[in-house]
Amino acid sequence: MSPENEAHRGRVGVSASAGTSTSTSAKKAVVLTSGGLDSATALALARAEGFECYALSVEYGQRHRAELAAAARIATALGAREHRVMSVDLARIGGSALTDPNIRVPEQPSTGIPVTYVPARNTIMLTLALAWAEVLEARDLFIGVHTLDYSGYPDCRPEFLRSFETLARLATKAGVEGAQFHVHAPLIAMNKAQIIRAGMGLGVDYGLTVSCYQPDADGRACGRCDACRLRRQGFVAAGVADPTRYQ
């Protein structure tokens, strides 16, 4: 891992990085499971840390809904205790190429916050995960954000994750009564190749995942969008055959 990535890991803090659980017995964790490569790896890492995992996917009006079917496959393959899909219609708000068909999905790298940013998406998803965790009496949430994301997406930054832990403590009955919620981001300091290698070591079948922003009805990737580009480069850098099904 590069010194830069090590520095990122240090800034995330104890609760927003891998290896924060000290219990030797299985504890419950809610894992945000989108159907993509990153969240599949986060789920596998949570299982490897000894958590009993409850996988949560969100149907938020995304154009790439094939990822929801992929999330169900992944949850089953990686032994999630339960998988639920919750719905929030962010397409009615729009403002993102992932929810508004009138905004074109970019096929070239861009600077700044890309048009694939979905307003408040991770805040909403973590809030749903927090609500379920409180009912389950779970205190750990997992999310698959990482360094390539928080270079462009504000809700993938370590600062955001720390702030959400504060919110969880202040905004829940469990938190007010003394429970400590932890947001784990085990991929936070990894690049795509490192994520793939970690997942391969834990038996993740990336052929089950869908990362593309505009897959067809069968889940086959376009091979042109930013997500496809980063995914393909990751497999090349990892020296692993790309199992992605392309159109």
C-alpha cells in the first residue's frame, strides 16, 4: 500500500476502517450491498471478521437496476443471514445521470464531482442501514466506499463516515442510551486492484457482480462508462481475468 493510502487510512479513524471488531463471537452487522464489485468485497470482509451479516440493497430509482438482482446473488453466495431491498424514489428528485435518463452517463473521465453523483444517496442508504441495525440490535454498518470514490464523491469521504457515526449516536434511541455505532469502510484505502485481490482471497465470484452504470436487461456491461473503465483497469492491474459479461 502506498504512503498516500496509508495516510488516508490513518485519517479515517478506528471505527471507519477494517479490523475494528474486538469480539470473538459473531456480532450482527448491516452491510450495504449494491450488487457491485466493491460492496461484494465489503460483505466478504465483514464475514471474514466474524460478523453475522444482514445485506441491505436500496432501490432508489437507479437506471441500472440489474445490480439489484446481482445483489441478491451475492448475498446468497457470501452467506448473508438475510437480504432485504428497500425503496426510496430518488428518480423523482433527479440531478444525477444514474437516476435521470435525460442526463447522459459519461464515457470519459471528468474532473470535479461527476454527474453520476446521486444527491444524498449514501446518507440515505446509511440511514436505512442504521434503522435496520437498531431494530436488529446490531451496532456495526459496512459500506464499500474507497479511495477512487472519495476523490469525486463527497459522501464517500472519511470525514463523512465519522460524522455519520456522530449522527447515529445522537439520533437513535440506542445511541442516546449509550450504544456505539461503527461505520466500517474496509476498502477505504484500497485501489481497485487491491480490492479485487482481497476479494479473490476470500472467494468472491466477481462474475456475479454488476458494476456498469448502464447495463442491459440481462446485466451485461456496456464496457464504456466510467464504472466499466475502472473495473476493467482493476482486473488488469490485479493480474486477474475479467469475468465481466459485456454487451
